[in-house]
Amino acid sequence: MKILQLQLYTSHLQQQYQFYKDMLELEVSEFSGENFKVHAGFSELMFQYSKNATPYHIAFHISDKQEEKALKWVKKRVPILKNETEEIIDFNAWNAKSIYFYDEDKNILEFISRRNFSKPKSTLFSSESILGISEVGIGTTDVKEKFRFLNAKFSLEKYDGDFEKFCAIGNDDGLLITINRTQKDWFPTNDKAFASEFCIAFTHESENYHLSFEDDQLKVISA
């Protein structure tokens, strides 16, 4: 599963624009009073204004074994979100390491470095080391129902977790991180999970798909 496009909602459009442009130094385009786009590697992230927007969890791929360099780069810009005292979280079962921080909407952002995903083109870390969107979170009241839908419609498989509180669905290229928002909060901050609406376009097994999440329901949408 490779995430090509992701549309989220923001109640702080100007601040988010400045954050992704100036703090993360990513290319942004089509800024208006209603939305703008962020270009991050192979992915395109769009923010649409909504006064009722609620926070998300989003992860970005970074190059293999660049988490130490990424940590120094991020710490110059924003505070790190720790797991107790840990600034770099080791997901040994996923063969990956991550760092976390907030954007201007208090979305929990993650840089995840997966072993053997992509070798760095440079010894330095920069915005060009942000390779694409790796994960988006789904706060739901029924994890198993969401898995059944994604498996039936797109042949996406369980990557990790269970069908009660948490299930990562997809593969190393891209994941939908599904949690039961009545039983579990977001790692590592314990922030409340919301059923935050989004639209996503992705490829899987050479097929292109578009999907929306609204009112705690997933729906296939036309391209």
C-alpha cells in the first residue's frame, strides 16, 4: 500500500501553511483562504480549512537509519514528543525506529525509519529525506469492522495488532493505523483519538484506490 494523496482538515490554515513550508521546509503550493498542498516525496498532503477540525496521527517515511540525524534536525525546529524519556522509539517488531512531534494543529507527526525501505541519497538529513506518507490514523469505535472493509475491498492485510483496541492494516510501504478511540489513546502522548475525517488515494497490488473516512465510516469514492 503506497499512499499517494491524503486530504486532512485544519482549523489553523495559515499556521499550518507556515509550519510545513518554513519549519519542515517542504514544497507547498496552491495556497488559498481555504486550502493548500504539501509535497512530501511521493505523496501529496492537502489541508482543507474547517473550523471543526480535530487532530490526526500522520507518519512520514524517512531514509533507512537516519533517525539520529532526523532527531537533531527536528529538535532545532520543534520539541520532541517522548515516550517517557525516550526520544527515538524502537519498534523492534516492525524493524523500524521513530520520532514524534506536533504540528500547529496538535496533529501527532511521526518520522519513521524502516530498515531496508530506502537507502539515503545523502549523509545529511533535510526535507528531501522525507520520502512520503507512511501512515494515517483512524480513530473508530469498531476496529474489526474497519479491517473487514479494507480487506474485502482492497485485499489489505493485518500488519500488527488485534481487532479489539489496535490494528495496523497494510504493509511496510503504507499503513492505516486503526485504534478503538473508546479504549485507547494515541501513542506516545496519550492524546485522545478522534474520528477525524480524511480522504486518501493509494495504490496496492498495481491498482489505484480512493477512500474517504467520515462519521466513523469508510467509503470507496470515485477517482
